[in-house]
Amino acid sequence: MPEGHSVHRITRQFQRNFVGHRVTVTSPQGRFAAGAEQLDGQTITDARAVGKQMFLEFDHGLWLRIHLGLYGAWDFNGEILMDATMASANGRMGQTNQHGTELPPRLAGPTFDVDGENSIFSIGAPRSTRVRMSEREKEIDFTDTFPPEPVGQVRVRLLTDTVCADLRGPTACEVLDPAQVAAVLARLGPDPELDNTPEAEERFVTVVRKKPTPIGRLLMDQSVVSGIGNVYRAEMLFRAGLNPHTPGKSLGDDTVRALWQDWAHLLHIGVATGQMMTMDKLEGAGYRRAMKHRADRHWVYKREGLPCRVCGTHIVLEEMAARKLYWCPRCQA
């Protein structure tokens, strides 16, 4: 499932390329036809990300809420203006870096990892060489024709004169009024990329320290903290040396605050690079290798049965909160 950093990156794409523009809204697949009709022809006035959810505001007061879930993803095409934290130049966004797009030196090249975890052009569910893993779609052919023909099950298409965004496979795609948006937001925990104030930190600390629930479950609870998914959960717990089964209420104040601060740190890196980089102080060839290969940028995630990078104990795999949990029984004892 795309985690919080991906949704923030998507939102920045919309802030740069769609906010302030009138959009044509359609549902090539047909499943969102009624919602598309409510939004078609309106101007997007705001784009917000909170955790794993994105909200687009339109000038007639309605909002589009998107939750990508396990299989959702956005594909962009057209004359895209990239966010400064994602790339430093403009260019037509296609399958490869062939249309004049330039990346900052630190991100050039390694941005495209071999696992398909990140792409500037398409953000969301995993894919391999532009093939949607969940739908086994044919390869998307980016050409000079604009807008391109919809490929596969496109739930909603947002189109301006120069930019096109196609959404496939979301868990949620719905039109809401302001009161309904406020109700959704009220159920979500704090997101440090949106609000990293002492008040947001205190809210997280207070909730965790009241709960008998294992910390491995609390970090995945979007009402406790927004944006953390399976990868960040495993990596944060290892970095903190915490047993995933430790009840939240048994953790010390400083420990919980450190978790919040580490989440803010890792999330910011993820937004900037597009990849869940959880190993610090990598430089040179080590950094480039980690940007390209997932196996070289995580401590425990997907390393079951392999020796811990610190103590050599085999990494354990178990299920928690209906998701796979990876941890070191020695370093996290």
C-alpha cells in the first residue's frame, strides 16, 4: 500500500499543475460517472494530503477524496511542472526521461529503482516497467498525442489544456461536501509533514501512552498517527529498538516522542526522494545503491530469515494488524 510520503508527492503534483485550473473530469471506466459529472468543468482550488488520503477542493465547494489503498495509483501525462523537492526543471512527463526533464544531482539516476517502488511519472501501487501489477495491464505507451487514450480501468481522469492525471484502482474515490471532509479529517491522527508542531506531537504521545494496544498496531492505526504503513512501521520500530508487542501505555514519554520525531524525519526524506529510505548516513556508492535497490535501504523490511545488519540474528516474520511484520528478536528484545 502506498504510504504517506507517496500521497504527499502526488498532492504536490496537483498543487503545481492543477490548482487554479479548470478541469474536465471524466470516468473512462464508468464507475465514477456520477461523481465526475458533479466536478466536471470546475476549477481546482486546493490539494491536501493527510496521511494516506488526498483531498482536492473545487471552486463550487465540493471535494474529491482519494484513498489509494493497496492497488491505487496516479499516472501523469503532459507538460508537467515538477515540485522543487521532486525535480528542478519542467518537462513533458513520459515513460522515460526523454522530454527535457532534469533532476537534481543527488537524485539523478537513482530515482528510478529496480523494484518500481518510485517513479516521478506514476505514483502509487507497485508496477514493473509500467505494467500495473494489480491489473496486468499492457504497457502504457506515452506518445506525443495529448491527451493520451485511457489505458486499462481508469476510474477518473482529470484533464486541463496541458496536463492529464489518470487514477486506477483506488479504495476510495468520492465527492464530499465540506462537512463530510471535516468529519473524515477528524478521524485521522496527526501527520508531521502537514503539522509538526509541539501540539501535534503531544496529541500522538498522549494517545499512545493511554493505550494497552501493542505499539506495532498503534503505528498502523491511522486514527493515532497518519501515513505510517507496513514498511515504515517495521523500520521505525527497529530504529527505536522496540519490541512490536510492547503496549503503548508501558512506553516512556521520551520513547514515544522519539518515535514521532523519527517519523517526521523519515517522512520528510520519503517526500523529497520518493523512496522509503530508512538507513541514515549513507554516502556515495552506498547511497546510490540504496536508492536503486530496496534491499540496500532497509534494516528489516522483507529481510525475513536473513541476518540482522547489527547483531546477526535472523530477522523474524509474523503477522500483526493483518499485515506482515519484520523485526529482530535480539535488537528489539
